[in-house]
Amino acid sequence: MIKENPIYFSDVSKCVDRIIETVGKTIVFGMPLALGKPNHLVNALYQRAKSDLEIRLTIYTALSLERPRCSGELERRFMAPIDERLWGGFVEFDYMADLRSGNLPPNVTISEFFVKAGGYLGNKAAQRNYISSNYTHVIRDILDRGLNVMGNLIAKRRMGSETRYSMSCNADLPLELFDHLEDVRRSGRKIVTVGQVNTNLPFMYGDAEVSPDHYDLVLDSPQYDFPLFSVPKQAVATADYMIGAHVSSLVKDDGTLQIGIGSLGDGIAESLIMRHRHNATYRELLKEAKIDDRYDDLVNRIGGREKFEKGLYGATEMFVDVFMQLYRSGIVKRKVYEDEMVQAMVNDGTLAENIDPGVLDRLIDKGAISPQLSQADFDRLQRFGIFRSDLSLAGDTIRNHTRSWPADLSRAENRERVARNCLGTRLENGTVCQAAFFIGPRQFYDSLNAMSERERKLFCMTGVNKVNQLYGDERLRRLQRKDGRFVNAGMMVTLLGAVTSDCLECGNVISGVGGQYNFVSMAHALDDGRLIMMIRSTRCKGTRVLSNIVLNYGHVTIPRHLRDIVVTEYGIADLRGKSDEEVIKAMLNIADSRFQGGLLAQAKQTGKIARNYQIPEEFRHNTPERLEKLLAPYRRQGFFRAFPFGSDFTDEEIVIGKALKGLQRKAAESKLRLVPAVARQLLKKPDETLRPYLARMGLAEPAGIRERIMQAAVSYALEAGGEKAPKADCGCRIETVGAVQNH
């Protein structure tokens, strides 16, 4: 059983002592992905295992956040101020340094089920110990593997003499574990739950708020506070904006939205906000981009072009800054309620947010309450604000401190009296977003912390087993998630609609399946749900451009029989229920035109498409240049900027970041051509306009030949870039180890 009261520790080493005393020296330690890890606790456990080889420590987690590692002096000069500004004070994981260097002790194993995209390529230990598991199966899987300690970061709140905790950023897995604890302990396994308090965490409500007795041990001391890991915004490229524009037309007002972190999510949000706030301009964009001409029927059936009068509800495993932007813009505002009958009446319009005198008649007609009010009926009415909070039910009478009214609502006169005196003004305890975990830039955390309790309660943090699937209260979930648009991202897609998102065909893990399959499955299970899979049509590998639409591929994350809608920057392919030939035709239409001919020839060789088929002329102009031209007039109006929702980087850093990326590409193309170009730069004084950028790199006044060469290299890169200020599509990707993929 869970202890009645936790044992509190102000010394992490004593907390570790207690863990070992309880479970012994075989420790199977689980902790959430990303932000919710108890950094000090896991470091102390790891160091104890390093110093005592009798301890067998296995750590199960995902997405271990890391500060960037610099590979050269120019990169160090560029990143050092950013590193201190964004990640100064963040407590890094000791095990990650040893995992990266290949120095993990033999008695320690690190297994993750989701990783930073590409972060473990080439790391043999990480690749071997990776566990491929659906997000909703993780607790099951690690319990099967002997989990006996679960630790997570928690927020604390004092209400008078009462202490409450919140799992805040990561209710995802701990909540499900708590549901299993009694059975696990009954089986004879010793298992310990540990919370580490961090006062920087926003105190989130919903299912994330728990009483102290959920934890056996709590580590609570100011010395263990640390800044939350910040994931800075990335520049949004033209392709991402065009994907976002297409996706935005498939989202229905009064519906449900799931999207992830990163530039693709920002691209969607920009177009949704444009649709809501600048509707005439948005409609013009749809016309100019030929979205209206090509996909008019699809948009009319499942999406829309109008403003979001009723708004959207967010049902997403990952609560990210994009949802905050949509909330602030008046788009995420559709409230849902944790009651099947209430939600059904809200959906069919018989129960509005503003409570009117006829509400009791409709509630009785719908069978939501009995004519003779029971205590359960009364509690339901009061919980959702239909009855005022100062009332109570005593037998067959509704009372406040001075008056009373009959609880027998079978008589019209009684209903009229109760309606006149007992009703509230607005429905209460609705939420606009339900999520399992969050991570984002510092401004996102600051926004949450700055909210009032009432406003923060609009965002419900809960378990991933609740967010990512329909099981349990299925009818309620279906009512809440009406017109769901589940927007995910993949790396590649085949001509037959199979998607690769997590792994290479050789088996090397890029990221992980996470919750992607869950949302694919849910989109198909909901009568009015749709899956939207975003694929950038091309990718760069060195100096080569490759198509992300391929004939086939040796690894599949989402099989073709679960295909639905695929969106690239060039258009929408509605694949659900289509024949193989129809699917291939639709996929060819949204491929980059540089690859369409080759893909068509391959498809013809397989016999899956007619030998005489030709791609329609209107789809043969899918080029990056056409998209740049399309967005140019809107950029002049202030839309589709590089950083639509602000940036953690200065203007100088954005320009330098792009220039250094360009320098890196040129070095990859030909060092023989690059060296003379830099040498020529050495012979002349840098242009005065470059001085702010050189000063930022500590190279305005170089000391010695090494710094002069670096100054010349940076000057050349800046001049070759041809810009002295950030442009709308600057291509700057300042990588942060720990950034989370859309998935």
C-alpha cells in the first residue's frame, strides 16, 4: 500500500540510502521523458552505483535532455553566450556524459524508449539498449522488466496547513504507475515512489494534482531547485509554412487538434491564426496556393476557411508553446467537461456555457438528472456550476444559509423557483486542453507560472493512457474529441502511403515511435477523426537533395493500411479508402517535381500504375522557387516571418547561425574551393557592417594568426550569405541537444 505520509529528505544521499534499504542493490529506476526527471536524485543514484559495483542499476526513461556540445572553436564562441543564457544552472545528467563517451560502468544500463532525433546514431550502447514501445505501453513494459523505483519532478503548493503536489510537466507515466502500485505490492515486489520538488515548475491541475501520500519519499530542499530546460524556437522554413497552410484548411471549427513541437507546429499555428484574425488574407492565400481549386471538396467536408467562432479543443500528448499561442489568439477555447451527459448536451447545443432559466427542463428531458434530485444529481449540478457553490442538499430541500427551496423538480412551479434562485451563471470546470507532458522555451514556462489558478486549470495534465487512446470512458472521450485532427510528422512516405518516422531500414533508431501509432489508431477509430501526416518532400544529405517520397523503404512505422491524409509543402493527398493506383497518383502530385519522373517510372515498373499514365500538368511545377514566390507578398505584409512567435536568439545570432551553417555546407562541398576564398578574405579589412557580428564572436579585434583566420572565415560566411539581418526563411537551425521532434 502507498504510505499514509511520505518520508521527507533534504539530503539526496540519505534519500538514496533509504531507496537501497528498501529495494536492495538491484535497482530498476524509471522516470518520465524530457522535463520531468528528478535530476539530482538520478545523479546521486548513478554516482552511488559507480562507486559500488555490487549495485545493479538499470534506468528506464526517454529523451534525456542535454546542453549542446560544441565541436570546434567557432561553434564554441557562437554557442557559449547562448548556452549560459538558455541553460545556465540546468543540472545535467551524469550518466549521459559517460554514455556519450562510452564509459558507462558495467553495472549500469541505460534504456530509453524515445530519443532526440538522430541523437544516438553511432552510439552502440544506446542503440542496443533502446526499447521500441508505444507510449501507452511503457508502464506495462518496465513493470514487466522489474521496475522497483519511480522518480519524477514535482511542484509543491501550500494551502493553509495542507500540502499538495503536482506532477506538472509529466503526469504522463507516473499516474498510470500509481494505478498499478497496489497490485505490484500485493505480488510481493518492493517498490518505491520518489518525488523531487522543484519550485520553478508550474503547479498544474487536473489529474496531475495529487496528495502527498502518493509518494513514499520526497526530496525537498532549495538546494535542489534548478532552472527548467529550455527548448528554443527554431526558424520556420518556407516548406514548413506551406505544409502548415495546407493543414490549416483541414481543421474544422468546433473540433479537436493535436500537434507537436517544432517548426512544423509553428507553421500550422501561423496559418490558423491568419485564418482567424486575417480571414480575407487567409482566403486569398488558399486561392493563390491553389488549395481552393485542388481540394475544395475535401476542405468543405472535413475542414474550413472561416474564423474559429466556437474554437478548438487541444487533445495532445505534448502541450507545447503552439497551444499557448493558439489560446492567446482566441482559437483554442472550446471547453470540454469530464461528464458524459454534460458533454453530450454541450455538443448538441442543449447546454450552453451561459446558464439560462430553461436548463433544468432540458437536463430532466435528457435524463441527466432525476425530477426528484438525488445527492449525485445535486453534486453534478454544483460541480459544473449549474447550481451555485453556496448551496447544499438536505433531504428533499435545497438550502443556503438563509433560505430553502424544494428539491422536487417534477412540478413546474418548483423548477421555476429553483431556476430563479439557485442557478449559477456559467458552466464551470471545463478545460480547453488535455495533455500528458509539456516542454518548451522559457517564455512558455513563464506564461504558465504567470497564470492565475483559474486560468491554469483550463489546461488539464493527465496520464498518457488517457490522452493517447479512447479506452476507459470511451463514449466521453469520443464526445470530447469530436472532429479530431491528429497531426503528426514522418521522415519518409512510400508511394503506397506507408510512413517511416522513427528508424532507418538498417535498424538504427532515429527517435522513437512515441505516441504516433496511438494517434493514428485513434484517428481511424473516431467516426469524424482524421490523421494528417506531414512529410517534407525532400531532405539534404551533404550536397545532395533526396526525395522523402520513395517507392518503398525497408522500415515502416505506420503501415499503409492505416494511411489517411499525407501533406507535403506541395499539397494534400487524401489516401483513406483509395486503391493502390489512386494512392500512387495522389502521392506523385505532392512530390517535388525534380523527382516525379523517376518515381513515376518506378511505379510503372511495378505494374501498380498504367503504363500510359502522365502526371497532370498542374502538378508538375512543385519547386521550392515557386513556393518562395508565392509567399513573398505575404511576407511583405508581415506574415511567415522566420520566428513567428519570437526567438531566444538575438538578431546577430540568427544571422551568424545561418552564416556558419552556410560555411559548414561549403566545407562539405569542397574544402579546396573554400580555403582560397578565406585566404583572400585575410588580405582585406572586414566590411564595417560586419563589425557587430564579429564582435559577438569575439573576433572584432583578433589577436594572433588563429583569430585572424577565424575572423576571415566568419567574414566570408557573412558576405557569402548576403544578408545583415534575419530574413523570413533564414534556414537557421541552431540545434539543441534535447529538442523534441514532432511525432
